Amino acid sequence: MRAAKLLTGAVAVVGLLSGCTAPVAFTATADRIQVVTTTGILADLVRNVGGDRVLVDSIVPDSADSHTYEPTLRDVRNIVYADLAFSNYLLLEAQSVVRTLDANLRPEVPNISLAEGATKYAAEIIPMVEDASLDTIWLGLRVRGTGQRYGANRSSDILLSATEVTGPGRLVGYLTESFGNPDVYFDSADGFDPGTGYRDDTATLPPDAHTHMSWAFTEPGVYRLTVRAQLRVNQRAAPVELGRQRFTFAVGVDPHSVPGFSNPAVLGRGHADIAVDVDAGRLHLYADPHGGGETDQQVYDPATTVIEVPNKGLLEIPSGRSYRFLGRAGDRIFQLPQAVLGKHVHGEIDPHLWQDVGNAQSYVELIRDTLIGVDPAGAATYRRNAEAYLAELGALDTYLTERIASIPPVDRHLVTTHDAFAYLARAYGIPVAGFVTPSPATEPSLADRVRLTETIRNLRVKAVFLEPDLRARSATLVEVAREQGVRVCPIYGDTFSATVDTYLKMMRFNADSLVSCLRP
């Protein structure tokens, strides 16, 4: 059977809901290999290799945000009937996309994560780079381990719940999404309700993920936060308890004099995470206090460690609706700012590999070999198509190299909406001078705005670059550019548009836009 006939009823529902929209692409009787991808960029690569032998559809439509997209019933139908699936992964796609793909794909259908698999074809990956200019500790949440012994996979959830806070004031842990919209995960102001499973004070992460948060405290003193960790293997399973742990913060007071601690380890700089080890079933602090990177991180016992929130973290609450949940504008709070990732969780590797054409070539080679495995009769076609497309990509790589090299080095500064262009920067010699935020989940604080303004002014940046699909959420970049009298130019990161609708067009457009806007 090409597809699960038990899902006929669900498919009928899709038909009823779709009304006059375009018909569903995949069927149970198709005479071509049906391939589902998570994004339009991946779909375009597959079409170039598969040619007429494949029918391709992407879950996330063009111009939509792969980090936040919610799959539809139409997407579910196509997944059910698919013969092959490709995702980027490395936590690029929203967890809802990955979960829908994994839950509805037939067990025998190959499910390929291109960014991970392409490393066998010489793709090069870049770790997420974090801004070392922030001089307080970067405190986040981390999931270590896979939980495979419980049957967990990449679509499982780890629940981190605040169950108790003691201290002289209010503690708030939050993420900032979509250029200024906060999502409060922990808030001691309204207590913690065990009757709901602490639903209103719970952060949800995928396995093996990492995200930074903002932490705010309304009064100086010692705070103690108790966190519970659970693993939810799937949406039907009861959560698996992974333990509880208490974490101590010294807010505006001497961290070495916290009652109950004798000569504590103090975490006041570098990176640290409230981490759950899914395989060991425990919570701890996982930290690199010296900023040396992943290899320098080590486990700290919360019972003997204090997290410092220094007096230099005392900030005024900005004006505007977005920050009213913290208090009145102008009130002073202590804060550890969100420094790296928000709800858009990328993990430890930058997932935007295709911004280096060499990595896209590695994707194509993996796509070719996977299609041959699924459809051996088409091997000659797939090899021929891939060879021709790889030649086009080679020419594209040369085009980008030559075009960007024509920009004088003094003008070769890339300032963008979010940090999605590290591969472009490294491959073609155009350094990322700045961005509004490391991810679409940003915290555009006053300090961020000042830093962006100074970057543009000090480097005499001629233009900033805005992703078309993020235009509605990028007021900070546009306003700063207008104040500094610099151009706002387009650049494509994660998605296509109606006119820029192939990978070749997208990368050529980016090169031309950089040259047009930066070269004298």
C-alpha cells in the first residue's frame, strides 16, 4: 500500500475544509515519487534533482516563517502520502512542523535531516556565535541527552516548570518573540499552581536544545527558584519525571555571603544554563564561566553554586506596551538580559547552511543519493540532473564570490534583521557587522538600539538589509536606518517570495542587492 488507508476519513475532512483552495498535491495512486520538504528552499533543490520523476511539496509555504509556522490538515495529508521527506533540522523549523512530519510519515518512509546528513558530503557547519560584549552572565535553559531509553525522539518535549520562588521581590523569566512581544515562562507574582501541572510557569524545549532567556528581579536580595523537569515522549504519553532542583540567585548583593553557603562557586560571567540531563534524570547548572566555548563547559552543583545578578544589571523598564508585564515604565529592575536565542531555538549550530553555495551542493548530493535509494530505476536521471544542477551551483558560487569581492573592503559590512547570514559572511568575505537580534525572537532593548546605532555610525555603514518576510516586525532596524540616513535594502534568508522563487534567483538577488547598496 502506498499510503495508510486508515486515514481516509481524515483526508475527507481536509477536502471539506479546503473549499475553493488549490487541490491537495499528493494522492495514494500517484505515478511519481512524492517528496515532502519542510521549506520551499529545500523543495526547490529536490525539484532540480528529481525532475519529472518527482512531485514535491513543502510544508511551510513561501513567505511564511519556518520558525513559527503551524501545519495544516492539508500538510498532514501530503505527509501521509509522501514517499520521502526532507527537513533541514538543526532546530531551524518550528517544533510543530517537525512533530507533524514525524508523527504522520509512514514508518518505512525515509526521513532525512539535510543539515546533519550533508556533513558527510563536506558541508561545513558554524556554531552560533554569541555577543561577548555583554558583561553579565548569559543564563538560559538547556536539555542535555536524547532520552532514547525512554523512547524519546526529536519531536518529544522536555518541560521545565518553576514550582516555587522565595525572595524579597518578584522573579520573572521570559523570552521575547517577534521583535518585541514577550512570552513569560516563569512569574512568581501570581504563584505556582500544582493543580494545572504548573502549566502557566512551564518552558517547553525539544531534546538536545539550548535557549537563553531574560531574567528580571524587582528587589535586591537572595532568590531561590525551584525547577521541575519532565519528559513528554509524545502527546499521548504521561510525562516522565526527571527530578527537581533549587537554584540560588544573588541579586545586587554579595554572592559570596549568601546564607547557607560556605565558599560557594559564583557564576557571574560567561555562559550558564539551568540544564536537565534527560539520560541521567537530574538538573544542574551547565556553565562556561570564562567564555571559552562549548569545550570549556562543565557541570556545577546548584547546592554549592550562586548565580550572580550584579548591580550593573539594574535597568529602567522601557516605555511601551511590550514591557508593562514587568511594571511601570521607569521603574528599576535587576535583569540578566536575553543574549543569544529566544523562542526561535537554534541549538548550538547555525542552521542556515544554504547561504554558502558549497553547502547547498552538499545538500544536492545527499538528495541525489537518497532519491536513488528510494527509486533505483531513476538513478541515471537523478545523477544526470544533479550533475547539471551542481554545475549551475558552481557557477553561482563564482558569481557570488566575484560580485561581493567587487565591494571595497571598507564598505563590506553586513547589518541585518537577525543573525542568519554567518555562512554567507564566511564564504564570501562580507563580515556581519551587526544585527538587531541574534534570531527572529529578539529583545530590542534600548541598549540594543544604541549598539546598533553606534555600529552603523562608527563603521559608516551605507545600508542595512531587511528580509522581506520580516518587514512587518522590523521597526527597530528601519527606524535606526532612517535616523542615520542609510538605505534599507532587501536580502533573503529563509524563504522565497512571488518573484524570487528559486534558490538560484535568491542567491543572485542577495549578491546583487549587496553590491547595489554597498558599493560606491
